[in-house]
Amino acid sequence: MQSSENKLSSLWQTLFGHPVRAFGVVSLLLLIALAIAPAKNYFSEWRHYQKQYLALIRGRGEAVTLQRHFHDGIQQIWLPQFGVVDRCTTCHAGLKEASLADVSTQPFRQHPVIPHTLDQFGCVMCHRGQGPATTVEEAHRSTLAWEQPILPARYVQSSCGQCHRAPLTGTPQLNLGRNLLGRYGCVHCHTVKLPDGSAIQPTDDPPSLQHIADKTTREWIYAWLKDPQAYAVTATMPNFKLSDPDARDISAFVISSSTPLARDTAPAPKNQKTPDPTAGASLYGESFCSSCHAVQNAAGNVVGGDVGPELTRVGTKVKREWLRAWLRNPRVYDSGTAMPHYRFTDPQLSLLTSFLGNKTDSDFLANVHLDATTPEQIAHGKLLVTEYGCASCHEINGIKKPDNFAPELTRIGSKPLTQIIFLPGMTHALPDYIAAKIRQPRSFGAALKMPQFSLAPAQVDALTTALLALTDRAHDLPLALTVRAKPPSNYQPAGKAGQLMADMACFTCHAINGRGGDLAPDLTWEGSSVQRPWLLAFLKNPGTLRPALIRRMPRFNISDDDAKELTDYIMTVYQTPAFDRDSMPDSGYPPAQVEQGRQLFYSKYACQSCHIVDTKVDKGYIGPTLTQVGSRLTAPWIYHWLKDPQAMRPGAIEPNRNMNDDDARALTAFLMMQKSSGKQGAKK
Amino acid sequence: MIRHWRTFFVVSLALVSAGCARKPGPASALKPAGFGAALVESSGGKQMGATGTVLPQPLVVQVNDDQGNAVTGALVEFNGPAGVSFDPPSGLTDSSGQLSTNVDLGSMAGRYQLTAHTSTKAQKSVELKTEEIALGYQQQLGFQLDNKYCARCHNPESTPERVSNYDNLEVKPHPFTEGDTLNKMSDAELTALISHGGPALNKSALMPPYAYTLSKTEIEALIAYIRLISDPPSPHASGMVYAQK
């Protein structure tokens, strides 16, 4: 102790004992203190990277050009309209250099080609992170002061979604994610408001349970609740991980709350012989049920459309009498169903009912043994149904649809990390949290109500991407800087024809005036496109226009009056303002012009590569067959289509040939001469 | 006093060097229980995936002995160029002799050559090379456009959703993977062919012009995609292309 005190005092003496020496020492200390700031700057991380970059380009062929593009010091992109200050290009010096395409080391890589430029959008708009930071750590990872780390590349499409509300060709993952939010019914429970104030609407159409006892049994409901994917691998209904007694009580309540439906009273005719199963299968095929419904084949592959439910085990689920009534007219049970009213005859109904009813799986209900329902079970079931928010999706007698059952996700993409409880061992980042929550909601707490969805890893990524797009920036951007989606259309055709179109569920496959599906052609301008006799005949008995297509228009067995009603409506209402349907004649073109058209068809434009006019010679299998096109389409439609197919039907794959008027007229003349044999005979 | 300092120094130096020493990886912790003679690919080669995402299918390799029988418990390690990661990077083969790994090609578009290797009983290394393709934004867009406009004629394979028109054409189109032909054409020639159709380059009129249907950006994207998937690899492709070097 003594010795150290001595040492200190002698040190003090040495340094400050003499006034001149003291002055020198103090000056030296001051100098050192003053030098700290420039030294820190000189040894900063970004200077180190700039030196590395210079060393990298020095050895390359384009060194002079690269050297000229390089700017020393801190670089900054300032975009006041977005509130962006990006200094990323200080270290990422080669982003715009195409000649660095082969450099794989960061931070010197060339940026891949995208539709936007660096100067217009900066970096953090897409990649997030901290733009103004000048150290690697602060720019890329989250710090106490800044919450926003760099977005992992797998979710980068979410950034496109901040401004682009409409689907983009280049962002399949984002488009899929947005689609899944509706398709898996996420938005039944979670409200997601879009920047324009509208909310994302569900597209899954969960069935009403008001008359469920007519349709199925308590045993099936029990087994379904326990594991929906055991019944149908494609089922979107999530697994609530219910205990046996809970599933028993919910099934008891759901059945007891069901009221019988005033059924149409036409009795099923007594069948003497059992219907032929092969005839049932072929009726199923002819009716193109598989355009919408899938069935799992022996190899385990699910084959068919995903508009309606999978039918692999439908016979185990539904009661035969319900199935028959449903097939007779689905709208009696569910007025809003996407299923068309097929107008089957009684023998056809028997065939299909028997064919579908035989699609059973005895294993599914093998272990389900439920005792008679007790009032306690029903009461407890009702409590559970309320607690789990079943009525958010399904209509249930006696239960009100809850409002905002689950947290709103409108700004989930900017959720502060401080509000998130992470699991132990999990990366503390928003994308990881969202993905984990979608993948296994109950891992965040066994008492949580969010059920287990069965999603593929790619679907989880897509959903995470779509949710990450819902940022504060997306909501606060001026509308002028966003690319808005087309507002959803609630177009409703009027009158008797409108009722018929609803009855046949035309909008399930066809779009008209912005509303409807995309399985079949858009019919907005169908009245300008086709000839009346053809349409009338087609509605009665749809033929095949595109032989390569698997999905085709089914036959709805409509009456002559109904077909006439529909035809009149379509011909009158669905007309394009671009031209008059009667501005060019259906026939009577000069033979020379027709011949010129034939030559153009086969040589200059080589239309036969995709279309068939002469079945003996032509093989084109992509576009519709044109053998009878002169009896199907109107001349001005063909003419305008040839001039600009995409103007007539957006998204058409036929290329625009930039055709001159003479060629288009000659081709129209040639095509209009391709009449159906019946009509040609009549003309002659 | 001084001696104390010295001990402290030695101890701290030892501690620091111990901390700095590389931790033994999990790979070396795995003890192979079997040794094979050959390594074959079961599935997951020649896939395409977007940059930054895990490839749609896992890469599955199988270790066989010299009789061609599957070997259980053989150690397989996966390697790839910088940026590529494997989950797991190594492991022991299962009872059917197979090991499956999920591949993330990283954030740079390109063709990647991946290697899997295992050792024989005599410590001889057996290697298997596979190839995977990472599509960047541009190539991904090209892939979408190919699907919509080109594949029906240029891809001879039919799918359940789409019947190929290839066999119906008198002059056969070149599949986009046909590097032997397409690599000889410059970007300018391909652009002219796509924009103005076959006759522009004295080729078949069955190829229509797309200049009035596709934008310049879209045609560039299509070419970037064609360049990336061509086999043998194209000298015009951008990004990491292993075979160029």
C-alpha cells in the first residue's frame, strides 16, 4: 500500500513536477484526444471496404471504367418522398456495375436486374435495415435504437407488395401468399385492412352448419374435428387439436343446434336394380365434376380441381338422401354455393348418388363410438364453440359471429419487436416470428386458440411474405405512389337471366365485368364475339372448342326457354363499345379475298401452328379449333381480335401480330368461310 | 508481484487461444458406422428455385457398396460454392442407404455445382456432383413468361395441365435447354427472333413475333432465363455459372 502510494507520487512528480514539463504533458494529452476523432474516421469499417473494393477492381479488365464510377467517402441516396436516407452504396460500391456479374463476395456484388433503379428507390425500401447507418452491424441487424434488420432474401417479394396491390408476374410468392390469406380463411378471424380502407375478403366459403344434421352424422363431425386432413388431405379446415371429450361435446352441440331444412318433397324413385357403377363414373366425367372437385387416386395423388371439396371419401361423410337432394339442386341447401345447378334427370341423380355414395373409407369412422348426447355435453359444446370462435367461419344456429375474434393484422409487417414474445432459441426477428406462428401456433402456448393449419413450407413462406408486406410504409405512402389493385367488382346481372346465371353458377368459372373466376374465358364482351344461333346451341349442348383443355364447360341440361333467355341477355348486354357487331357481314366475301386470307393463314402468319382449320392437314393444338369458326364468331370480332387480341381479352396468349388492315380483312374473310356443315348446306 | 503478473499473462493467453481455436464441427463428431463404394443421386438434382429460398425438393443421395447394395450409417458431406447452405451439411445414411438434405442456393442467381462425398473403408474419397439452378428476379419472370407463352411449343413434355404442341409442328422448335444451338446465338439475335419472329432470321414462320405482346424488359427476362437453363451452360449467362470457369 505504502509502496504504491509512493510510486504514484513519484509519477506525479516526474510528469507535473516542473511547470514546463507539465505544460508539455498536458499539450500531448490534448493532442492525442484531438486525434481520436480523425483516427476513428480513418480506421472506420466503410473505409476498409472501400479499400478492398479498389483492390478488387484494380486487377480487372475494366479497371479504368470501374475506377471512374467509384466515389470516395460516404455515399448517400436521399428520397424525401419515401423518407429514405440510404448510405448502403458506401460499401456496396459495385451494385450498378454489370462487369462485376461474376463477383460473388459481398459487399461488392452487382445487383440483379430488377424493374426499379437504385437512384429511384434506394435500398431499404426493399431490403429494410437501417439506411443511414455506416457500420455493418448497425445497418443490417437490429439494435436497441433501431428495430429494423435486413429482410431475409426469401421474403423480399413482400417489399414489392408495399406499393403494388395488384398481382405482379414477377412476384409469384407474394401473389400466392395473398391468395392463401383468403383461401385458408385467415381473414375470417384476423381483420386485414388494406391501405385503401377495404379489407381482404375470405374466398374459402366455409359451409353453414345450420342444417348440418341433414347432411352428415355426429360420428363424422367428431372424426373430422379430430383430424380434418385424415378425411381429405386437401382440406383447408385447420386442426384444433381437440381432446376426445371436447370433440365429442362440440359434435353433440353442432348436431343439436341443427334444424331440419324444408326439403323439396320429390321422393327418390324406387330403384329396382342398382345403378351401373361405370355409368356413374362416366356421368361424373361427362359433367366435368373434376374441373372443381379432386379425388385421391390409388397412387395417392390428388387429381382434379380445388374449387369444391375433395370427394375421395364423400360417401363416408354425407347421407345418401342429402347427396341426392344436393345433386338435384344445391341451391336449396346453400343458396350461395359455387356449385352449379345441373338439372339432372332422376336416373342421372340415382347414378351419381350411387357413384359418389360408394366413395367410402370404412377406416375413417372405425374407431368412433359415441354414446347418446347429454344436455351437459351440449352445454359444454356450445361453450367450446364460442371459445374457439367456430362462428367466425361457420354459420351456427344460436351463436353470433364474433367481431375481431383474433388480433388485427393490418400493420403486422411493422409490429415492434418489443411487443413480441419470442420462443427460447428463436431468432429475434419479425419474419421468424410470423413464420413460426403460422407453422405451429400452439408452440407459443398450449392455451392459444389459433388452430394448426396444414401448410407446405412454401405456403408458410408465401403467407409470411404477404403479411410482411403490411407495413406502416405500405399504409402511409401517398396513394399516388402506389399501384392500386382493381377494386373488387360486385357485378350482378339483372332479371331472369341474372337468376339463371346465379343458378348455374356461371361466375364460378367465367368472369364478367370484373367479377368471377378464371377457369374459363371472360364473357364481358361475349355478345359482340359470338353469333346467336351458335350460342343458343352451345348453351344447350356445349361442344369442345379447345381439345387440349382438361377443364371444359359442362352440360347443364337447361330448357329451350332458359337457353333462349340467356342467349338474348348475353347478345344484348355483353357488347363491346369498340365496334358494332353488325359492321361486317357474316358471309359473302369475294373468293379472291378468301384465297388471300388462306395464304396468309398458312404462310405469312402460320396460324396452323396453334389452330386447326382443316382437320386433315392442320394439327395446332393450342388455340380453339377453327373448323366452324365462321358459324361461331362475328366477323368484326375476328377482325379486331387479329388486330389486337389483348385489347379484346386482357391476358390472351395469342401474340399481337401488328397486322395491317388488308391482312386482317383477308384473314377474317377466310375464317368467316369456315362454316359448320349444317349451316353451309342450308346456305347453298 | 512480477511473477504474479506473468502467471496471469500466461493463463489469460491460454484462455484466449482456447477461445479462438475452432470448435470441432458436428461433422467430425459423427462416426460412420458403414462404408460404401459408390455414391448415387436418388432425387433432387437439376432443380430450379428462386434465390434465397430452399429448393422445392430435398437433395437425396444414396451410398452403395461395391455390390450395389445400400449402405447404412455411411458418412456423407455436402459442399457447394460460397453462399450455398445445406441442412444438414452432413450426416449418416439411413436404413435404405440414403441421406436427404435441404439446399438453399443463397441470394445469387446462377447454376450451382454441388458435391456430395463419402469415404470408402480404405479412406478413399468418393464424390458425386449434382447441379441446381437458382433463379433471380429476372430469370423468375422469364420462367413465368415461358410458362405462359412459350412452353406449349418449345417444351416437348406434356403435363396434366398442359398438352404439348411440340409434336404437332412441322418444323420442331428448339427446347430452351438446348444449349448446343442456343448458345451459338447472341443476345441480339435471340431478341430479334423473339421480337420479329422466325422469318426475321430466315427461320420458320411457325415462330410468331412477340414484340407487340411482350415488353422489352419481358424479352430480356426471357433471354436471361433461357441462358441460365441451357445445357451445356451458356457463355452468355449472368451470375455464377460454374462451367464457365
